[in-house]
Amino acid sequence: MTEDELQAQAVSPPRNRSSVRGNENCFVCKRLRVLPFRHCADCALPGARDCPPIRASFLLVLGVVLTGLTAYLLGGPVGKTIFLMTSLIVAIILLVINSYSNEQARSRQRLAQLRQELAEQHEFLKDLSPLDTLEKCLDHIVTNAALRLRCRRVSVMMPDQAGTHLYIAAARGVPQDVIRTTRLPIGERISGRVFQSDKPLHVSRNHAQDARPGALPIESEAFMSGPLMLSGMRWGHTRLGVLSITEPYGRDDFSIDDEFVFSNICEAAAVAIYNHMAVAKVKQGNVEFLETLVNAIEARDAYTRGHSDRVCKYALATGRAMRLDDEALAQLTIAGRLHDIGKIGMADAILLKRGEPSEAEWESIRRHPDIGAEMLASASLVTSARDAIRCHHERLDGSGYPHGLKDEDIPLLARIIGVADAFDAMTTVRPYREALPFPDALTELRRYAGRQFDAACVEAFIRAVEYGDLFASQPAEADAALSAAHG
């Protein structure tokens, strides 16, 4: 979303309010002179005939007026005195009605604003639920805060792994160089102190500079900064970060209503961030457990020891050469490390066999990608990593397994791992054959590019070889691979 689009949405009236009109039969609307009812936020008051307090007031006024007129017509000092008293009573009653109607109108308007805020908060929480990464969650938080609070700059700062500094995890309206370079010691300056004290801070634009030693440095623009923290039996006392907003559109300062909205956003954001971090921790634990199983598999077979680490390294280098985003590279890392996890149940007689497997043994081998994908499904890992594991033995011409997929039906991450897996298989010793030299393996990849292997993935792998970061620990192999890549 561009800055202009964000500002246009931020300064536009809140939804469902601009089209609301007053009740033309409502005494309060008429008494407040809001005709043609454009100032009434959400008037649902009844008409004068339907409102018992207003109807009773009208009857009282009518009775007092009739009494006063009768006394005036009777004449004499007593009649005039009664008339003056009735006039005073009428004036008092009218003032009471005016105060009542004003208060009712303000109450209705406040209730309408609260309903609107609850609806927006509900939408905010509903939109947070399906987001599958912390980065997407943080981006949604700052975008929502910018729109609802109509401000130009929003940022979420979180503690680093050492727990000594805050960094900008997500922002709107903040220059990229500031995001990259900002490292704020916890306890220093505004955000650092808000994080440490667990207390929100609201400073007006015209707030005087406090020159006392140790005082907070006050910015020129109005801003609010609030802690993202949870406390209670379930969470203990967990500090997650700081949400800050500044430069409100179309006004000099944030209002009390803005403080209420800001507090709601901070509370919801803290819960969402905590949940995402907890889920990520569980997933990381699952991955580490599955990696332990992979190591156990490889420990059974001296010929394939380290295979998963090498496939992961080759696949990541290929993915970077193809300019995949960080999320795709993260899923490629998981899939590369765990692509053979399905072999956990394979018998040693098959796994360690020196000759060609029999047809029955091939059936068992062909099932391991599906078994691995199902294991990742039970570990709650994302679909792209599971699909890569399920399809990493598929081939473009349909000759692969377990489902005989072709071309674009094979996920990109699976095609990348297929190239990396094949290269490592060719260049390592197996029970039934010797290892191929690196140049010969690259030649084989090129020969079958476009038939078994994705040509773009093969070329990206070769570019990764040319970058020189694949075989840094194997200079002889690197020279041979480079010669083959250019030959």
C-alpha cells in the first residue's frame, strides 16, 4: 500500500458513519438543530410521541402553561405572581429537557463510536487469525494501527536475541535505512523506557521540552508509545515489544478516543505476537526432533551420512540464485533437511542393500516421500515444505514417483530439491556404485535438464557453483566443478 493510499484511507470518515442520518421525528435531533440530520452520529431515539420522559415533560409544560394563563386572566397581584412562577417553572423544565436531550444525543453518539470500535477490533482480530508468519502478523498490526488511528508513522520494536536492545521489526512511514540501522538499548530513550516500565506514554505536539537530567527526550510531533506485554497466570510477565505511532493526519494531537483505540490494538497485538512466537517455537521443536530422526537414519548407513545437510546446502544456494524470498528459503531449508524423513520405517535390508532393489523393495522405496509428508503434517509444518518432500522424486517427464507428476504440477521447491538430491547422490559413494566426479555430475544434470530436471533449476544450481560458495571447503572439487560449469 502506497503512502498516498494510506493517507487517503486514514483521513476518510470511519465506515458506516458518513451515511448515517438523524431521525426526522426525533425531538432531540430537532432540538439540537442538526437538520438535515448530518451531525447525528447514530440517532435511534424515538419520536416525541413514543418517548415517555419527553411526553411527560410536554404534558407538564402544557399543564403549567394553562395554569399560568388562567391565573393571568384572573388578574390581580396573586394572578401575576402565579404567572411569573409558572413562567419560571416552564423555563426550568425547558432547560432540563434541553440538558436531557443533549446528554442523550452525546450518549448515543458515544455508543455508536464504541460499536464502531468493537466492529473494527473484531475485524482486526479476525484478519490476524489466518496469518501464518510473525512477519505478516507484524505488518498487519502496523497497517491497521495507521488506518484506525490516522497517522503517518507506525513502528513495532522487539527485543533482540540477547535481550539488550530493541530493533524495528515492522514499520509504516519509516525509511528503510532507519529500520535497518536502529538498535535501541533497553531502558534508554522513549521506546526503551516504555518497554522497561510497561507503561504507555502519550506526548502532545506542544509538550514542553523537559531539560532535567535523565528526562525523556520529547519529539516535536505528537506521539503515543505503548508496551506489548502480557501478564497473568497463563503468561507470567512477558514483554514482547513496543508499538509507537506519531504524525497524526489532519490534527495536532491524538484524542482520548485515540488512546482507547491504541490500547485495544496493543492488547490484541501482544496476544497475536505471543501466539505466533509460541507456534514458531513448537514448530522449531518439531523440526529439531525430526532432524534427530534424520540423523538416526543416516547413522544406519555410512554411505549417506551427511546427505541431508548437503542437499539442504545445495538447495539453498539454488534458491538464492533463483532469487526466492525469505519465506520460500525457510521452507526450502526445512524440506532439504527432512526430505528423506520417510525412510525412518524402511528396513535395513532395503536401505543398505548393495545391489538393485527388487520390485517389492522399490514399492517400499517409492512410499517414503508420502510417509515423510504425512509426518510433517502431523508436526504442523506448512504446506509448501510438505509438498516439496512429497514430490522431490517426481520428474518433469512423469517418470518419477510417488504420483508420476509432470512439469508445472511439481512444486518449485520440489524441483529444486530434486536437482540437489540427484547431484549429491551422483557425487557420493553408494553400495552399488562409485561416486561420479563433480564435472561428470554437472554434465549429467545438463543432459537431463528439461526432461527429468527443471532447466531453470539446473542453470540456477550451476550459477551457484560459479558463485563459489558451494564448495568452499573442497577447493579441488570447486575447481573441477567450475571447469565443468564453463565447459
